[in-house]
Amino acid sequence: MSSILKSIGRGLRRPRVRGVLAVWGISLLYLLFQGGKTSSMLFAMSSALMVYLLLVGYSGVSRAVGKRQLTLINERFDLLHAGEQMDVKLNIIIPGFLPLPYIIIREVLRKHNGQQWSFEESVMPSFRGQAQLVFKTPPLERGRYHFIDTECISEDILGLLDHKGLLHAPGQFRVMPRTVFIPYWQMFDRNSRLVGPQTALSSSRRETTQINGVRDYVYGDRLTRIHWNATARTGTWKSKEFEHESVPKTMIILDAIAKHYSSEEQFELAVSVVASLLQYRNRDRIGIGLCTLGSRNHVIAPSESALERQKMLHHLVDMDADGEGTLLPKLESSIRLFPKGAYCILVSPTSGSSVMELIRWADIRGMSPSHLHILNAKGDASKDWVSQMRARGIHGYAVSRLEDLPTVIGRGYA
């Protein structure tokens, strides 16, 4: 009832509605004091318009309900990555007796950092009050998104009343960081000519005699490796899968201190580099962990589990460059969560004494540090800095574009 009264109250502010009410009042007075067929007909017509206003008020979009459906473009149901779009379908049902000529729908998509995008479109509902809005979001960047309440605006077929209402149709999703496929990383090759003192702790990835499972036969497998029982049971060649010797854990440290980044794009590059490294290490089932130095330190211990890797990626979705202070004091508070003898990879746009101080600190504690230098969009930075690190036997890389990452770490130089 309140929605009806609000709709009529808004209508009373329109000259046409006030005119209908004036005609109805005059016809009522004329009928009471004068009588006659003309006054009766005028009163009946004005009364019909009054009933129409009540019905239209009951049929307004203020009572609309809806359901939202989110799907990826081309109906893929895997994770949405940065730069991709989302298909949005909004089904609306408007209860009531009278049809509406059109509905203007205003959608607002809000990101976790407060940014928002507005969409406005008009649809024509069916006679039963059903309508569907289909649209695509613009290409989205990394983050967590949700739709706030949808605003619906319409008029009745005579244009006497306008209707406004909020439709609650929740919808939320995450956009994962951009990633690039890394086929090879020279730092983990014990035969690399660039290896330095930090590789003394590393072990080869040789196989043990402990069977870990069965895999498809690969051309060149020895006869002693063929799993005859599995081959006979499946009808296809199968080989034994052996466990590998342990190797040092890997900790990736993401610098999220605000003053170190010259632009938002530079921080997005750093996040994408970290996400790509997580995917590379996970393919070989090597334990990897994540430490982010933002407004609050966040550490996820190294693990070979795919679920833990997803946890790290979802943490990267919500990351912002909102940290304060300097690298080493922030990292010292989390050192107890770092495994002994781990590879320690710093992803940061800064260089100089603060990074060297952190590298010496990690080296003293038995870790194997390296630095992946994130450049700005112009690519200004320094080959001298990478050379300084190489001279100390430390792996150093410089990356200005995500597409260059496989080449840079695969060849071992920037």
C-alpha cells in the first residue's frame, strides 16, 4: 500500500493528474447539485480515470522482482581474467493488472576499491509484465565486483503517472589477474651458467624409487618403467610415475608499498608477474608460498596444493598498493613463517640500498634471494642495477611488460 501511495503522491505533482482530480471533483459537485445525464456521464468518466490511477499505482515497478544471471563470454564457465567481459542477464517480473509501455533500467557495477560503472537501457515488458535485459560489461581489470540495487523507471500507457523503484538482484564475481605462460625459468636450472652461491642449497629434481601413480606412456620410456597391470587393464600403454626428491620451497614477496609505484598500471604488472610465477611453480608441483607487504602483511606458507594456489590467487584479486614504510622492517615481522633454505623472490619496482639490505638479510638467514625488478611503462630502469646483482651472484631481472616475462626469466637476463 505504501508503494501505491508513493506512486500516486508523485503523480499528484504532475499537471495531468491534478487535472483529472479537478475534473472528478467538479463533476461530483455538478452531479450533486444539478443532476442530469451530462453530469452523470462526466462523473462516470472521471471516476473511471480515478480507478485507472489506483490500478496503475498498484502495477508500478516499485513492486518488481528480478533474478540476475552471470556467464562468461562464449558461455565459458572458467575463471574470468583481466581484460575479459561478463555476460549479464537480468530477468524482471512486474506484478499488476495493467501493462507498461517501457522500463528504463539503470545498473551500477561497483569494484572493491570504490570505482563504479553505470549502465542504462530501456526494455519493453510483455503483457504479463515480464522483461529481460541482456548486456556485456566493458573489459574488466583485476578485482572483486558486485551489482548494487537496480533502479527501474517507467510511466503508465497514458503518461499520467511515473513509477520508480529499486530492484534487488544481487550478483558478484571476481576478475583474476592477467597471467602469461612461462615454459622455462633458468634460475631453477642447476646447470645454468648464471647460477651463483644461492643455488648451493638446491637439489636436483631427480626421481626416487617410490611409485607415486600411473601416467600415459611417453615415447622413449624404458621397458622397466611400463606399468603392465595398468596397461592390460586399460588397453593403452601406461608408465609408472615416481616421486621426486625434495627441493627448497619458494617464497614470492610482493612489494605493495604505495610510494614505490609511479602508477596503477605498474602495480598491476607486479601482481600479474606474481600470478604468472605461481602458475609456473604449481605445474611442477613444487611448494610455493606468498608474502604480500601492504597495509597488513599477509603470508601463505609454501604448499604443493592446487587449493592453496587458488587461495593465493584470490588474495591477489583484492590487493591494493596501500602499504607504508620500508621493505625490510615489514618483512622482518613475518620471517617466522618462512621455511629455512627457501628461495626468496622479491617482486618490487624499487632498487638500491633498501633492496640490497633485504637481500643481505635473507642471505644471512640461509635463504636464496633474487629480485624481479618491475619497471614503469616507459621501461626506464637500469641495466646497471641488474648487473650489480649478477656481480654478487644474485639473480636479477627487469620487466616492463608482462609479455616479456617468459623471455626475461627464460634466458636469464633482461
